Amino acid sequence: MPALPQLPLPMPERMQSLLQNALPEFHCVEWVGRTTSTNADLMQRARAEKGVLARPWLLGAHLQERGRGRSGRSWQNRSGANLMFSCAFDVFLPPPELPTLAPFAGVIATEALRGMLTASSRPLLTMKWPNDLEWRFAKLAGILVEATRAGTARLAPDHHVIVVGIGINLDDARALSTSLNRRIADWSEVARCDSAGARARPEQMVARIARAWYENISALTTLGFDGLAERYAQVDGLLGQKVDIIDNDRVVFTGNAAGVNDAGQLLLRDAAGEHPITVGEVSVRPA
């Protein structure tokens, strides 16, 4: 069956209305035409002494003037060609466990989008540690997780507000591949390969991911990160590949990817055994 054409991004006012109806559990849902950065906006709001205190919040934008990825890199975007939004949640975790939220959020988003595809296509949508989403091993989406203290409205010593932002390429993969000098994927490519993916509306994608984040992050207080390694294994796009870990523009470790541990750290295997990786960029070596 030929894939249906990718549907356009609704206008901001319409997008906001659709999401407010779809996400009644969110206390504040906004979608704007443009902003500086949805993550930065929600971080600033979380640190404020007044305003909307009840969370979760969702803020999306057709265009981010200074959208950010990991390590402070800018996020290239064009109005209508990218699906970009951030969510703010309350979490109760000791500071050493906060970094685990990055791969945790990536696993959840990958599972959510896989659920919008036919069963045969789901293995083509994978995750690259710590939280990039890939289609056929080309980057489809990136996630940025940030944490802050919640102004003076702190409920407990381990109370933090986390802001999870995602940018999904809907279109423009060809232009992005040229400008970044590496292959980039977009949802229009997914839609050409998968009939269910072709029917997915942008607002449905947002609602599916936001609700999955909300449900899983809400469960952290009682369940913690139990089962993260097993869930990651189901979406792992690196398993068995030889990779370099790059930090500050230099290779700091090389090994074969062997999943993650319970803390969400990437495990690399070499002749000396398995080594947990906490920071750095993953570069896959050509086979």
C-alpha cells in the first residue's frame, strides 16, 4: 500500500487547542508561533517565585530562534518542518540519579513513536545512547533533559523540576543532511515506508510522547528506574557496534556497545571487560 502524504503542522492556535483537549492531565499547555527556546522558557518559569505552579506543563513552538541540543549545540529548524516541544515535570530523586533521566526519556519517546507504526517497521526506529531517536540509523529526533530547583516551592529536599525537550524532523532531511554532512531522517521518510506512520498527525505524536513521559516519570517515585536496561535493549540501535566516545573533540574510549546498566550508563566492552560510560558523544565506526 503506498504511503499517504505527510499532513502539515496545524497552525499554533489550532495545535494548542487540540493538545489541550488531548492532554487533560497537563495543567498548562501552550503552543506558540515562535520563541527563543521551549526548554529555556520552561526552565525560567520553573525557577520563578510565582505563576503557574501545578505541573506538568507543555510548551511547543513552530520555530525556536535559539533551540538547543545537548552540549549547548544549536538546533536547526524551520517553521513547519520540525515538531518541537518541551514538558516540565516534578521529580523526587537524589541528584546522583538525575542523569539517568536522559536515557530514560529517550527510551520512552522511542517506545511511544514505535507504537504509531506497523509492527514490521518498529525495529527500524531505534535509540542511540543517550537519547537520540534514529530511523534506519539516521537521526530522526534529539532530546534535551535539564533539571532545576523549583524556586521556593520545594516540596522535599530531593524535589526537582525536570524539563524534557524534543525536536523531531518532519521534513527537511535532505537539506539537513547536506548542511550537517551526515545522513538525517525525517517523518516524511517514515511515512513513505509505513502506512500507519503516514496517518500519524503531529498533534497525536506530541500527545503520545507527552503522556508517556508523564506516566513513566510519575511512576519513578515508587518504581525508580527498575527495568530500564531491559527496555533499552528493546530499542537499542548500538548493540554490538564498535564505537568511539568523544569528549571535548577527542576520542576518550573505544569499544563495542553492550547495552546500558541500571543507571542508564552506556556499557562498552573491550578486552579488559565492560566499562560504564557516563558522558561523551557516541560515534559509530564504519563496519
